[in-house]
Amino acid sequence: MLRPVLLRIGELVLVAFGVSLLSFLMIHLVPGDAAQVMIGGADATPARIAALRHTLGLDQPLIVQYARWIGGAVRGDFGTSVWTGRPVIEEIAGRVGVTAELALLGLTLAIALGVPAGCLMASLRSSAADYAMRLVSIIGLTVPSFWLGAMLLYGAGVLAPGLQVVGWVPFTQAPLVNLERVILPVIALSLPILASLARVVRAAMLDALAQDYVRTARAKGLSPLRVVFAHALCNALIPFTAATGIAAGYLFGGAVVVEQVFALPGLGRLMVGAIAERNYPLIQAAILLATLAFVAINFIVDLLTIAIDPRARRA
């Protein structure tokens, strides 16, 4: 089991290096002078441009710039925000908790509902209920998060006008108010993931239910629930685990949209503001950390797959 784990660690290091390189080069792919673009307008005098280039280290050779940036990133120093003057890591740390809570609750809800929904669809294969649930899952996959969020806001305003669903209150400050504010964003964020996971579980369960060991379990007189959840679901969890890792990464992309709709001060909204303000040090750091988080999640999923699937140990 050690060999596949070491291979995954090597892949993780290579991917992390590639991600850091792309995040760094992003600022150099902007058309024109990056410092001039950041200042913009009539304020972009030669003296101010030169001063900003020196502050950002853009007057150094490219390899020196990368070495300084990645060296600082390893120490947790991503530079300072161009407009606020605060360390970039502080700007991100103040916002990442909101996005992390949305993603964690959204993924939890998607898993909690997606697994039983997929098992139910597989158990009721080709029935009216199966077709209805598959239709709902297709709709869930195709509905944009921003449209669903807007519809949930409208519905809350009509059906429960006293419900506070916009803005943010930290969980540590007022837990019930926090949950009241995040319930609709979590639903909007989790629905596409829920639909995707349910379809993955259904397909895996259909394959598992056709295996000989399941027929043997049924022949022994085991109850349908025990056959489904104690026997077939174990093998169905292998592709489900891989799909969950991918879905967890894409939750961040959905959070960017959902945070805008519900006025939540999360990392996605911070990045949108940084792009509008051309705050490239902040954009670089946010993209790097978000991508590394996605890579780390999938690395953990790979380890779980190796642990539960003997075939993956030979890969």
C-alpha cells in the first residue's frame, strides 16, 4: 500500500508546483504593464508606475520574482493588498470561514440526501418514481446556482417576509441567526452537487445489485434494506467517493456566485472585488490557495479510495 501512496504524494507535489507557477504567471499574462493596469486612468504617472513595479518586484528578472513569491508563499507571506495595505493572508483569512462553512454544509447536505436518493432510484429502477427522481436530478444539474438563489430569495420574500436571508452573522456570535442566513445559500449551492451524486450512486448501485453476491444475499432471505445498504452500497461507495472529491472542489466555483446573490462576505466575493480593483497580489494568493485546497481534497479522496478498494493499490 506504500507504493501507491508515495505515487499520489509525488503527483500532489507536481500539481502543486504547476498550480503555483500558473498563479504566478497570471499577472504577466495581463495585456500591457501590470502596474499600469492596477493604477489605471490619469493616475498612472511614470513615477507611480515605477514605484508600484518596485513594490511588487516587477522590475526583477522573472525567475527571481517567482523565487521570492513562492518563498514568501511557503512562509504564509503573499505580500500586501494593493489598496488596503494589509497582508494578503489576513484579507483571505477574514473571508475564508464564510466560504468554508457554505461548502461544508452544502457538501454535507448533498451527501446526506444524495446517497439515499441514489439507492432509492436504483431499488425502484424503471418505475414511475425512478423516472420522476431522475427528471428532478436532471433539472438540478441544469439549473444555474444564481437563478436558483434568486428564486429562493423571491420565494422567501413572499412566503416568509420576516426571514432574514441576506447578509452574514458569524456562527460564534449568534448560531441560530447564522443558520437562518445560510440555509438558502446552502440549498442553492448543494442542489447541483446533490443531483450529480445521486446519479453516480444510482449507476453504481445498479451495477452492484446485479452482482452474484447480492443475488446470494437475497437468496438467503435478507431484507431488501439490508441487501441494499449492508451489501450493495459498500461497493457503490467507491465511485461515489471519487465523485465527492470532484464535487467538493467545484463547490468553490458555485460559492463565488451564491455569495454575490446573498451578499455574503466570503472568499468568492473577495476575489470578485479583487478582480474589479485589479488587486493582483490578492488574486494570485486566493487562486493559489483555493486550487491547492481542491488538490488536497482530491489527494485525501485518493487515499480513501486506496483504503477501501484493493484494486487501487495496484495502480
